[in-house]
Amino acid sequence: MINLIEKLYCTENLTDAELKALIEDNSDEVSSHLAKRADEIRQKYYGKKVFLRGLIEISSYCKNDCYYCGIRRSNKSAERYRLDRSQILKCADIGYKLGFRTFVMQGGEDAFFNDDYICSVISEIHRNFPGCAITLSLGERSAESYGKMKAAGADRYLLRHEAADEKLYQKLHPAEMSLDNRKKCLYNLIETGFQTGSGFMVGAPFQTTDNIISDIRFLQKLNPHMIGIGPFIPHKYTPFRDERGGTAELTLRLLGILRLMFPKVLLPATTALGTIAENGRVLGLKTGCNVIMPNLSPEEVRCKYSLYDNKLITGGEAAEGLSLLKSEIEAAGYEVASERGDYVSQHC
Ligand code: 5AD
């Protein structure tokens, strides 16, 4: 197995059979060697830097009905909210003063946030906070909409493909949603010039190792700038309430594998990973991750943006919360970068 890690480290690829063997090996020896090599590669391109992204959850309204997600439209128990322009700008202002240089506007698919509204907020953030990157995570939209948002100054876009295997995609989503459209959106985003992120949940219901290999192969085709993976965590008001969640061990193994396959990718240690494992995000950093996304949403709405149960709420809003995170990052041997943290090839 160590030889497979070495092959992956040297060639950035493995056969399906090799990948399967590596993904399914949960020995400590594999975990620690993978972490060591992943950390080496991440340091080669990004040094010890950890980029912070200030997450602003702008709307918990969603027209979609994904079976795993707590803000699906059929969840009548969800309290819905949307932030207005001044609330979003206030979050960015607080974040800017705390040193954030990327803001991520994320939300459910909410028609209220039409192109004009989003574009004017993008322009205003740029005007008020020069030198910052703007990331959007607003789901599937038309190519024209992506074009307008890019022209208005958005830099990056996150849209997980969720499951690259058609059959699994259909088990996780209602028939009205399509994998083809999701993929088309991702290619449109790249074509539009966005630094684009994709990804999937680890341990989603019905997911097999072969499904994970399909996800990895899709990512190799897409070649995104960012990859977001985190464990599936059941939410009590969804059809998957009784399903088992993904594990931190498998998530970490996949993060290590992804770092070796995509040496320059921006790889977050996700909130979901931090939610299921104590110290999960620091373990992620030690296994190739180089991004953390603290929450900048107003405190009163945080619990309403509930994608899964017991979501970790990291204090990015309060100076103490952030300094605790910073000291954890530093204690792990990394440093918090005070830059936008773009994909590395764009600097070279
Ligand atoms: N567990 C973990 N991740 C989830 N997401 C949605 N619901 C869950 C859940 N129950 C993820 C999806 C989505 C991202 C915003 O959050 O992958 O793309």
C-alpha cells in the first residue's frame, strides 16, 4: 500500500483497482504516510499558508429538494431567512476588519437573488473592500447569469457535483434535478473564467467505493481550482434522517488522495469535517488541506442555515473566535495567510 502512495505521489494518478485498494485501506500506516506526502505536496505549492474565506450565508430559501439537505424546500420545519444588501455588506465589513480577504456568498437556490441584485452587491463589495476576492455559491444558474456575475467582478464559484455516477445522483436527488445539468453548469463556470470548485459528500447514503472513484475521475476531467469534500451528516428533517453519516477517517484519506492527484488545488478542511471530529479541521490541514471557511453570517441566522444536524459554528464574527482558530492553525505548524489566496498557477 505504501508503494501505491508513492506511485500516486510521483505520477499523480492510479488505476481504478489501485485507487480502490487505497481508499479501502484504513490502517494507521496508510493514513500517516498519506498525510506526510500530502503535506509535502501542499507545502511545495502553498508553503504553510492557510487561506481563510469568510462565509456569508445569504439565504436559506431553496427551490430544490435534495434528499440529504436540511434546507430542502419540503422541510417545513426550517425557518427561512434571507439577508438584505446592508446585512451582507455589514458581514463583509466585520470580516474585512478581522483580516478576511475572500468573501463567499452562499445560499440556497433563491429566485429573490436575481442577477441584478447579486451583481450590484458584488460591485458594492469590491468598491468598499478593495483587494478582496468574491466567491459565489448559489447553485445552478444559466450561462448568461454566470457571465453577468463574472463581469460584475465575482472571482470564484463553488458548485459541488455531489455524485458523478448517474444512478447515485438519482438516489440523492428528486427526478427534476439532473446530473447532466449540474455538469453543464460546472463547464460553463470554467468557460466563463471563474476559479471553480466542485466536490461531493463522503459517505452519502448508497455511496460505494466505485462511486467515489467515479467522483475522482469526474474531477480529473473537470480539473477544478477548488475541491470541497466533507462527510455526509444526517439532518433530522430529511428523508435521510436515519442513514449513517460519513466518517472522518474516510474523509481524511480522500483529502490526502486528492492533494496528491491535484497538487495545486485549493482544498478546504470543511465545517462538516470539523463537526464530526474533534480537531477535524486541523487534521484536514495536516492531510493536505489549505483553506478554512469560518462563518461570518449574522449570529441570529446561523442556526437557520442548517444543512445538517449540529453544524459547527465557528466564531469568525468575534475577534476571540478567530484568534482561537488562528492559534489552533499555528499550533499545528501552519500560518494564517492575509491574502486573497488565489489558485497558485495564476501567480506564476
Ligand atoms: N451533510 C453534509 N453535507 C451536506 N451538504 C448538504 N447537505 C449535507 C449534509 N446533510 C453539502 C452539499 C452542498 C453543500 C453546500 O453542503 O454537498 O453542496
